[in-house]
Amino acid sequence: MDWDFTENIAFKALYDAFNNSEETSALEFLSSDGASYYLELTQDAAGEGIDLSDNETMEELKEEIIEYLENN
């Protein structure tokens, strides 16, 4: 993916919220308390020209976000 989501304000809010939560699983966080942050981030991605109607691209973005949250 050629979009650096880590510089996005929505991602920074998501990252802070995840780190301040008691959740250890990024996937579970994204499907509960982090859902609104994730939605905003995906909207920003679409605004940056990322084709999220492509399931493979959407899955790649989700995996990169989860990996970043859990490893940083």
C-alpha cells in the first residue's frame, strides 16, 4: 500500500485510544471501542484515493493497521 496511514490524524487518535485501553487484541479493539476511529481512517483512505471497494486492498489496510497497533 502506498499510503502512510501512520501520519493520518484519525490513525493517531486510533493508536492513542488503543494504547489507553485495556484491550490487548487490535482486532477486537477495532470491532468495538475503536470502530469509529477505524471508520474515520477508512474514509480518509478513500479520500486519498485508496480503492477500498477492492476486498484485497481493504484486507491489506486492515492487516497493516492491526500489525502496527500490536507491534508499536
